[in-house]
Amino acid sequence: MFWLFVWHLLALWVDNSILLVTPVQAACVFVESLGKITFWQAVCGSLLRIGAGFLMGMLAALALAALAKRFWWLEELLEPLINLLKSIPVASFVVLLLIWWGSSFLAVAVCFLIVLPNIYINTLEGLKNADQRLLEMAEVFEIPFKNSFFYIYRPALKPFLLSSLKLALGMCWKSGVAAEVIGTPAFSIGERLYMSKIYLETAEVFAWTAVVILLSLCFEKVVLWLVRAFFDWEPECSAPRRTKDRRAFAGRESDRLLVCKDIRKNYGDLTVIKDFNAVYEAGQIYYLTSPSGSGKTTLFRLLCGLETPDGGSVSPKFRFSYCFQEDRLCETYSAVKNVELVIGAGENTHADGNTQAEEALRTVLPEEALCKPCSQLSGGMKRRVALVRAMEADSDCVLLDEPFTGMDAGTREMAEAYIRSRQRGRIVVIATHI
């Protein structure tokens, strides 16, 4: 209201309706235009052109960023082109496109070229910022790509994509209408602005400018609402392929041996593991007790394939589940969702309606903690969620790296009882401090 008052006083001081009109005069022209068919034709025409350009640019940017994340050579190949699109002035785009295509698709093409580099760069950066520890967890548990995308990549992408969309939406409308003013396609806001300038209808210029601002704000609200709804959506987790092809352990314990032979691992000049030999038998629980820094975590990473030994071998190729030394939970999602991430949902529903994840978590967590985001749980509770995730996953061997961290004596006793109850004939190896 203050700035409208300043505008009104300035218009009265200028006292020339060709140079500057009052807010009231502009508002009267705006209201009068609402009853004209040509007004709505121009609004719909511009909305379709700019909306189409934005949508195509956004989809192309998302697809290219995903491919560039997957194939390093494509990122290298696209980098000069993206930098060129960022640097070329909008006016140059407009002139070149007028020469090549004419005015019909000018606004669509300009919006596409403005949106593409902004969203591509931010999307690629968001994908690169996905938590590598969670990606390692997904690799060990063989989590389906759908689960990884929605619950690991998507949270990392959210701030980058929302930020780029806000920038791209504003630039899209500014450049799109500017392209229409130059190309003057039929049924467009740019054409109406150009004609208002030709006939010195300053009030109409202000009225159409207000229309552009309103359309830009409404378009931005709708797009951001849809994008936020996508980020808030929690689709049902798919079961890993190895769970669908589950093999039974019953009656085969004597045949299930994990053999470590002469394993060596060096980091530069530092030897972490030297000539390690062990045989782990199905149905048994083994404790590795040694001081911190003695190589227990490194051994676990070698066993499950996250690292390659410098010598020796691990055989046969087992399916592993792993309670990492860090919790490695998707913090913005509930304990139930974190467990369903590795075992799937729906297929494991009990007769009483509770899922396998809910039933397992109830044995170690209070009821009210099950559906809270893991970021709101205590350290000990997070540790129990990570333990349940490892024990409930379908695997031949369970690796538990300091699983009782943050637990008091009573809670630890409960956790150990849970481990024994859910062993299911598997090999369980627990690493603890002396």
C-alpha cells in the first residue's frame, strides 16, 4: 500500500498519462479488459507457450542430469553446451530463433533454453550430493532402484531442485513475454504489450504488466505445490529381488560355511589386515572382540564386497545384511519406512494388518517411536532401528558392527534376545570393543 501511494503521488506530479498513469487508471483498464474475449485469448496463448517451454525444459534437464550422473563422459560432453546456454544473452537467442524458426514458437524455444541449464546444473549437483554412506547401505542390501531413488536420492535433490525451480520460473516468464514482444505472435500478452506501446496506451502497458506478474505468481505456486507434493509422497517400498527369490536355510546349516582365506588389506603403507583366516558356520553367532582401530570394520567391508582385498579370498558369494558402525538411516523417514526400505512392504503384512517391519520394531522400540522421523529418535533408538533393519533383511550372513552402542544394560539384553530370536539359521558376526 505504501508503494502504491508513492506511485499515485508520482503520477500526479508528472501529470502526463502518456508517461505515467495512476494505479487507479491502470486498475480500471485491467478490470475492463476482463470482459473482453481478446484478453483471455492472449492470456491462454501466452500461458500455453510459456508453460510448454518451461515443462519441456524441466523434463529435458531432469533426464540429462540423471544420465550425466550415470555416465561421466556425458557430463563432460554436455558441460561446454550448458555453459554456452548460461552465457548467451536472451536477445541473441531471440534474434537467432527469429531467423531460424520465425515467431510462432519463439517464446516456447526461449523458455526452454532459459530453463534447461538452470535446472540441469542444480539437479546434477543434488544427485551428486546423495549420501554416499546410504548408497553403500543400498548396495549391501541390494535395494531396488525405485526405493533408492525415492528415499536416498530424492531427499538430497529436494533443496537443489526447489531452488532452481524458483529461479527458472521467474526468468521463464520474463524472457518468454520479452520474446513475445519481439516476435508478436497472435493471441499473446507480448503482442498486446507491443500494440499498447504503438498506440501510447500507457495504462494498458501497466495493466498487462500486472497480468504477467499475476500469471507468473500463480504458475509458480502451482508448479511448486506439485513438486512439493512429489517430495512429500511416500510410495510403497518394493521388495529386493533376493527377497522374492528367497532360499530356505532349514536343514542346510552344515553346508553353509563362509570361508576367509589369507585375507590382506593395506591402505598405502599401513597394513590393516594381514593373513586373516576364519571359517564361519551357519546357525552360529560369532563375536569379534578387539581394540578400536584393529580392522574389524575393514573386515566387514571386505566380507560384504564394499572393498576388495589386496590378497586372499572370501567364499562363497553370500548375501549379506549389515548393521554399520554408523546408523545410516534415512533420517527424514520413520523407523518403519527404514526397515521396509530393505524388506519391502505389503508382501509382508500379517493377518492382524501389521507389517513385518512394524512387528519387528515393536520388540525393541516403544509404539510411539515407530512412525516418528528417525531424526527425532534418540541415539539408542536409532541404533535399534539399524539393528532391526539388518536382522529382518533376507541374507545368508548378518554383520553387526558395534550394534549395542548407546544402549544401557537392560536394552542391550533385550537387543541380544532379539538377535537370537531372529537368527533363522544364519551366520551372525558381531564386532565389539574389548
